[in-house]
Amino acid sequence: MYDFLFQTFAATAILAAIIMVTRKNPVSSVIFLVVVFFATSGMFLMLDAHYIAAINLILYGGAIMVLFLFVIMLLNLGHADWSDLRGPLGGMFGGAIAIGFLGVLVRSLVGNTPATPSATPAGEALRAAAAEQGVIGVVARPLFGEYFMVLQVTGVLLLASIVGTILLARRSRG
Amino acid sequence: MSDGLGVSGLGTPGLIALFVSAILFTIGVIGVLLRRNAIIVFMCIELMLNAANISLVAFSRLHGIEGQIFVFFVMAVAAAEAAVGLAIIIAIFRHYEVVDLDRFRALKW
């Protein structure tokens, strides 16, 4: 059951991604990207990353995709009246690069036969910690301990992005 | 690669996740290379970030919680990047009235 569900999520993610890239209409692209994020959230859930699954849904599937929809509607781009695919030359170039890229990535994975259910010391320790501290606590402890400085810098980054966004989107007075 | 640090310690779901990650990343690359609509190109970049997140989560089963911490920061940076990128697209649209990437050639020779 676990394997079947996981493979269903994986297949959904890949299928929805292919549909997303091939849609003319940006709005349908956004919808299928949301499907991709739902499917990957399911995969995160089944890979013992519960907190990541939740924020993937809330932040990506919710907030960022709504931002995309807002921009599409604001600029009135929700109709597919121009084909934005590149010409045959660009298509061949892009396809060749993509195939080479996939070849390199898959080449690094095949030949490593998977062991039966993984039981590395770190993975086992992670599961034990999750059982003891809860799935949020196991992420929160290093985040507010070892990585506290990084968290602060991320806050500064978000502040900078807010200021930059307002500056860019404001109409110039000239 | 069987010392507990290679991909063979991941188990079947982890290995499937790595393959899905590779395929999603490649689809994102194809989208960036073949589409000219700036918003769809931007969505493909988000797809590539998500593919990288899948890899990080799969490896966090093997190496401990740090992978999930990295995913958290990747998401924070992606949120900031989405906001700034969409603001740039809006600013460009005000100037050119289109979002066709081939029309923006001020920085090309």
C-alpha cells in the first residue's frame, strides 16, 4: 500500500509537470503546478518530512501560486492567443540539452541497487527523535539552535525582498 | 557506494524520489529553454527548486535532519525570489506591454 501510494504521488507529479510545461494558457500552468506541489507534498509526507510537507502546501501551493495568479490576472494574460514556444532550432537545442542533462542525472542513480528498507544510523536516530520530540520539534530544535544565525539572516533577506518589491512595483514619479 | 553514504542506503521510496527529482528538474529546464512567456519560465524555475527540495528530503532520511532544514531555507529564499521576480515582470510589462522574453533585448548584443 505504501509503495503503491508513493508511486502514485510520483507519477502524478511527473505527469502534472509535463502538462504544466506544455499548456499555452498561464492559468492552466499555475493550476497544474499546484497539482505538482500537492503530489510532492504527499511524497514529503511519506518520506517522514511532515513539517516540510505542510509548509510546502501552505507556502508554495498556497501563497506563491496565488501570487502568480494575481500577477496573471493583473496583467490580463489569462488567454492563450500567442504561441510562446521557441522555433524548431531552439526546440532542438533545448531538447538536446535537456536529454543530456537527464542522462547525467539518471546515470548517477542507476547501478545503485536499493537495499531493503533503509536503516542507517542517522535515519534511525531521526525517527527516534521524531517519536520523542514530535515532528515539529525535530525540525525546530536545530533551527533555533545550531542554525539560529542563518534564520536571522533569512529574516533580513525577506525584509530586503519586501523593500525591493515595493520599490520595483511602484510607479516612477518621473 | 554501500558505505551508508551512497544512494543505496535510501530504500526504494528514496530512490524513486531521487528519480522523480531528476525528471522534474529536467522538465523545468526544458520549460525554461523552450518557452518565451516570462511567467511560465518563472514557474519552471519554481519547479526546479521543488525538484531540488525532493532530493534534499530524500537524503535527509539518510543523513539526518539537516536536509529538511535546508529545504526550509530554500523555501524562504524561493518566496523572496518569487516576490521580487514578479515585481520585475510587472515593471517590464509596464514598459513593453508584453511578457515575451524575446522582446526584452536591451541587455543583449
